[in-house]
Amino acid sequence: MASMTLRDVQKSYDTTEVLRDINLDIADGEFVVFVGPSGCGKSTLLRMIAGLEEITGGELRIADQRMNEVPASKRGIAMVFQSYALYPHMTLYNNMAFGLKIAGKSKAEIDVAVQRAAKILHIDHLLDRKPKALSGGQRQRVAIGRAITREPSVFLFDEPLSNLDAALRVKMRLEFAKLHYDLKTTMIYVTHDQVEAMTLADKIVVLSAGHIEQVGSPHTLYHHPANKFVAGFIGSPKMNFLEGEVAAVEHDLVTVKLNAGGSQVTAIDGGTLKVGDKVTLGVRPEHLQVDPSGQILAAVTAQEFLGDHAFVYATNPSAPEGLVLRVPDEDRFDTGSSIKLSADPQRCHLFNAEGAALPRVRLLAAA
């Protein structure tokens, strides 16, 4: 196992800057997930750690050893790609043993390593089969097993579940969590799926346009996003955003007047705000509620039923991307009907004109 440090890491292709100012500390045995939209640089960053891409600037250290000039084969890293990349003419056993044979390991050492990895992944009964006889999930386990046999200090996973169907992805997420628990090895996992990030990570790194937006636990990123981008990216459905301006600033309370009319009180430290400042109110779907006395007027456009709950979609001129609220499954709303909404002030988020989150406060009355 090994810790990892990235300091001022940069990546450019000729004059095109892909990554900049990457500063990150990864603890020994930590499960870290890189997440962000397509093109944000997360896979490139992973490949730089693996040694498959050169580092243009800055420094990468693994176990306190500088790795910038160390070839990929000497970094003590194993990488699992989106593609399984299995040899179709070889059995599972030989696929998992191939790298060890190339490394000159003895037959006995290879057998111990392969059998151990196969048992961890519950594929020991399939070792005599070839890849074409396996399901997608089983093939992915073989690819992971091939990495385990090398006993690396760091595992890298580049969107390993993207080729699987929805049900199998859920099952494999649990397998990854168990694998990390069993091996207790440092793991870095790249995905564009924020649900995978939230369910797997000890620490999430949110990237956008080549730089880090925020680093933190799933709980921190969900409840205390650093900016509007993180708030909108983490969470499914995404956070609701309503445009407005500051109507009043009191002690630990900021009243927001919405552009389309109505207002909402928020438990926000407004020390940096003044009346008239442009702001964005953020409320997650589960914290937006139907309230006859609410001042957020919306028109229902659709309702999705999901078993124990439902999502109601609505429009409001203050919310360019529309509104979503989570309601009990038995609640029914007709398309085109008008509803009034409100939110608990302590569940509200507020972002300034630059998109930075303002500090939330906890009111004593609710403590």
C-alpha cells in the first residue's frame, strides 16, 4: 500500500492546457474517486499517475518517492481499463497468470497468486473457461483479478463499469466496496457517474475543465458544496437553482427575493452580502416541499412514480432549468396545475454572483 501526493501537476499537449494546478493528497489505503463531466481531464490525470502520460509540470510522489521519471512498469501500480482487454484464446487462469509469467515468476508463485485473486472475486470455479463463455460482469472480474495478482501498492480503475447494464453495475459497485475492504489497498477510481462516486468513495475529487473544483467526503460534497458547479453535479436529480437578489440580511438569515416574484428565507451567513446583490438559491429535490403558504409558485409539467416516492417536475421563471421535487408516492399532481413551494431555511444553499457557495449556519432553535 502507498500514499500519494500531487503538487502543482499540469498537463499540456503543445499549447493546449488539459490539466492545471492539480494539488491532491491521497492517504494510504484510501478509496478516491475522480468524477466530472466528459472532457474534464479525469482519465488523463489517472493515466499520468499510471505513467502512461508524461507530466508536463509539477510533481507526483508515491510512498514519498518522486515518480515523474519512473516508467509505468516500476511504479507498483495496476490499472483496470474500461475495456476488459482479455486474451480470447486463453483460459481465465492464463489471462490472470500472463503478467506474472512475463515477470519471470515461478509456476508455484503464479498458482498461489491466481488462486488467491480468483477466490477473492468468486471466480475460482471458472478458471478453465475462456472469455467468450463469460458474462460482462465475470469478464470484468477477470480483468480485476489480473491486477490483483500483481499485488500492487495502488489500484487504478478507469470507468470499469461503463460497459455493464444497470443491474450489474449496482452489483459490481458492491463488489468494488468489498474488494477495497478485503485488500485495504489504495484505490483511485474514475467515473462520470456521480452515483458510483457517492457510494464507493472515501474521498471524491470533482474536476471541471482541467482543474479541481472540490475535494471531500461524499457527505461534505452533498451537504456543503464549494460552488454551484459541485452543487449541481453531485446529487440525482440535481439541485434546483432559482435566480434572485438579496432582499434582507439579518443575523444568520438572508432573505432572497426571486426574479419571478416570491421570496425564500435562508439560514446563510450573509456577512459578505448586501441588499440588491445577485444570488442563486439552491434547494435539493428532497428539501423542496409543497406548502400552501409558500411563496415559490410553480406549474407542474410531469410526474414520475418510482415505487416508494415520486418526482414532480415543474416550471418557474426564476429557475431556467426547471424545478424537481421529491414527494410521497401517493401524492398526485395534474399536469398544468399550479403549486406553491417552500424550503426549510436550514436546507437552503446560496451562491454569489461568481457561483461560490456562502456559508450555511445552524440555527439554535433547531439544534
